[in-house]
Amino acid sequence: MDGEREFKPRVVGFLCNWCCYGGADLCGVSRFQYPPYIRVIRVMCSGRVDPAFVLRAFANGVDGVFVGGCHINDCHYNTEGNYDAFGMVGIVKKLLEQIGLDPERLRLEWVSAGEGIRFAEVMNDFSAKLKKMGPMGKSEGVAEDVLKRRLDAAMKMIPYIKLAERERLHSNQRTEEAYAKFYASEEFDTLFKKLITDKLEISQMIALLREKPRTTGELAELLGLTPSEIARHANISARQGLCRFDESKNLVAAAYYENDDQRTGAQTDTVRAAALDNEKIEAIIAKYEGKPGALIHVLMEIQSENHWLPKEILNAISDRLNVPLSRVMQVASFYKTFSLTPKGRHRIHVCSGTSCHLRGADELLNSVQELVGVKAGEVDADARFSLETGCCLGSCTLGPEMIVDGEHHGRLSSDRVEEVLKNYA
Ligand code: FES
Ligand code: FES
């Protein structure tokens, strides 16, 4: 290859003060040779290396990141920081894979202060692999702006990722074998997908929406997902107040914009809640226009039509019936009939009355929760089902009982739940 054009990878190395840094020092003093690509940052312990350091290094264009610590169980701190480094690297490698980068660009090694020759060997091997991989991003076919957006989205999630690591994404056994096995296991892949992947996609989606409102098709193309996956993310984010989703136009807008006037929310207002474009709802409000005394009637009719009362609808009711918004909110939040959170397309109600309880309502509820994937009071990610429990439904001899969209399913055993729910698409 032409000497001038030869690719020289840029590498950042985080070396623990007590072992790996000593190893690197001995390597230099002993004149062991390795390519001069690495820029060393000394940290007191490999456990001090935060995922943000690694992602920021990649965001600044390095081709590889090296983390070096003491051998497992030789960490100089009681916390055994090298296990934390093990977990951090396991998770960030997976994150790099999601972002579209080769996970091998991040390398973790244990090097003691007496292993100068080993440090040189590791550096030679890592440099050779990085040279083979080529420049970060370009070699993986990820455009610079896309990579920047993905890394930004991942960096925003770091506090959450650390929490997920502490609570779920680690091995319960502190041995090198157990850690290696856990981060290579299917269990880790499944947990990562469940806890991180969706959130990373949502974080990228919101970043795109903060530039301007977009359609689900546009977002799907930009993020390499299907429109239905985008619709699912938009539904979840809308429920959390991160965006507005007009399902009738498949249009999504962020809750606020980078360059928008924060006071007027001009761009956000271009996407109206779908309920505001519903002719039946418009007719209900028009029927009672200027009649403050009809507040409860309007709320009940809209609740029965839309299954929940979005903020935009409550504002419209307040304006057009001439009732202060505080009064509308007071009524809407007082009665259990009204819901201020979205409901699924199908509403499941599991009776928790005494008779049903004695006949196995708890077991029935557990099966429903397991099948639908949500707890009572929640809506599933696809907004297909919302689950509620409540007191006696007045048909105790049929217990345990479940009602779906007003249809009673009595004497329902747990093993029949799936069969019943299959009928509600
Ligand atoms: S002190 Fe070296 S890894 Fe903790
Ligand atoms: S206790 Fe469930 S219907 Fe009466």
C-alpha cells in the first residue's frame, strides 16, 4: 500500500494506574515494540471507565478504544472495579453493535505491572485488527451524520444504561467465567433487547423529531425500522409526553423543538391529537357549545367515543363550553369513569371481588398479565389491550370472570385466557 495513504488507526487507551499502566511503562522501558497509535489516559481503576468516556471517544472519531485493568480478583480496590469494567465493556460492545459499529473496536484486557511483553503483544494484535477493520464508521458503511445521531442518542441514555446494568444486566456470580458466560449468553441478548434496544430506537426517533415533525414512513426509512415499529414507539412516547402522534395522518411531532419558539410551540401544534380531527367528537362538543351545565354529559360522551380524554380535548371543552380548565380537570380527575391516560383498543377487566377471588381470580389475573405483558392499570406497547381490575361485577356465580370490551367470559381458567384473547386483534 502507498505509505502516505496507509491507514493509521487512532486509539484511546484507559489504563488502570496500578497494573496496566505499570505494564505499559515496563513495556516502554524494556523497548518492546508496538505501533504508536494509542493515546493513553491513566485512570485509578478500570472500574472508573464510564460508558460515556468510550462513546465520547468514538464520537470524537477514534477507531478503537482500549481498556486495561488488573487481572480479575487483583483489583487494588475492595469494590473490585475490574468486574465493573467487564460489565461496562459487555454492554457498550452490544450498544456499538446496535449503532452499526464493529464491537471489536472496543477491547478489554487484564495486564499486570510485570507483563510488559504482554502489553506489547496486546497492542500489536489490537492495532493489526483495527487496521484490518479500517476507519471507524466508513468501513461499516454508516454515514457520518447517522453515526453522530446514533452516538448522541446512546449518550443520552447513559444514566438509564447504568441503572439497567446495576439492576439486571450483570451476572450474579462474581467470577471471570460467570461474567464471560453471562455477556455471551442468550439471556443477556434478550434482556438487552427488552431493556435497551427499544429505548435506543425511541431516543433516535425523538432526536429526529426535534428537527421537524415527520411521518412514520419517513422515520422508518431514516431509522431502518418498519412503520409499525415506529407507530409502536410513537404510541409509547406519546403516552410519556415525549411527542404527539396523529394516527390518522401517521404524523409524529416532538413535544418541543431545537429551534422552535418554546412559548408558542408553533411546530408542535402542526400535529394535532387525532381525537381533535374526530368528527363524532367535534359533533359532541358542538352540541353542547356555550352550555357550562353540560360538562359531565360532554365528558361522558367523549369518554365513551374515544375511551380516554386527551389534554387537547379538555382544552377544547373548556374553551367551547365556557368552563374554566381547572373545573374541567376537577371533574375529569374525580370520577373513575373518566380516564386521563390512553386505553388500548380492547379493554380487559378482571374481577377481583370476593367471590371471584375465592374462585381463583389471582391466578387468572397473573395469566392475563403474563400474556398481555402489562400490569393492571397499564396499556401494552401496541395499544392493543389495557388491563384493569375491579370489584364485583354482579355475576358472582360465573367467577372467576374476565370482561373484554363488555363481553363476559365466566368460569375462566388460566389455560383458556390465550384462546379468548386471540379473538381480539
Ligand atoms: S485497580 Fe486496577 S483494575 Fe482496579
Ligand atoms: S365477585 Fe366477581 S362477579 Fe362478583
